[in-house]
Amino acid sequence: MVTEGKSSDIKNLAKEYDLAGIVDTPPDEAIRLIKNYHFIVCSDLYRSLELAKAIGAVTVNSSDSLFREISLPSFDEGYIKLPLQVWAGILRVLWFVGFSKHTESLAVSRRRAKLASQKLFKFAEKHPVCFGLTF
């Protein structure tokens, strides 16, 4: 597992993360909870769909990119090696102040979050027992 890298490494690590599945078995509590829900919503990423199956969801009723987490921005080149957690913190702060290279801006992210919440509210009106997974 990579724990240190340059700021430019974040873009490739993010791509790998988006394509990765889950590694651990979900907690028993999550598996018990899912049995109470009849309408499952998650992002369209492989790991999100895999998690839904792993916790016992028979059907994913809606899988949409609207429900993805916000990606970190990244640089094209990097020279300074730091722990990846440090880079994640730095890049997230930079994102909040306007740096959004290789990812959506804060404004776009807020619009997407609003659309996602509207979609979830519509689902919840029709399906009062709704469960959302976001990864």
C-alpha cells in the first residue's frame, strides 16, 4: 500500500481507487441494517455497487454518478514527497479556496449535491424505507 507520494501521484491513485472494489468484509451491523431497507441507492462506482452486494442488497434500485464522493484536485507535476494523508488535506483545502484541476469545482460540486438530494427526496417520497450508499 502506498503511503507517501508527490502531489501529482494523487490523480493516478484516485483513478485506481475509483476502479477498486472493497477489501474488507462489511461489519455485521451494516449487514443487519440493510435487511430493513427496500430501496437501495448508491454511486455508479464499482466499489459502491460491490459494497451494496456485500451487505446483502438483492437489488440496487438506483446507481448514479450524482452520488459519488468529491474527488481531490491534483497537479500535473509534483516534486515534494509527503504522506498521502498530508497531500489529501492540503489538496482539499486548496479545493475549498478554488483550485479544482482534474476535478469538479466547489460550485459544481454544490450543484451536484443539490441534485442528488432532490433525487433522494423524490425516492424517499415513494419509498419511505430508502438506504443510500456513497463511496
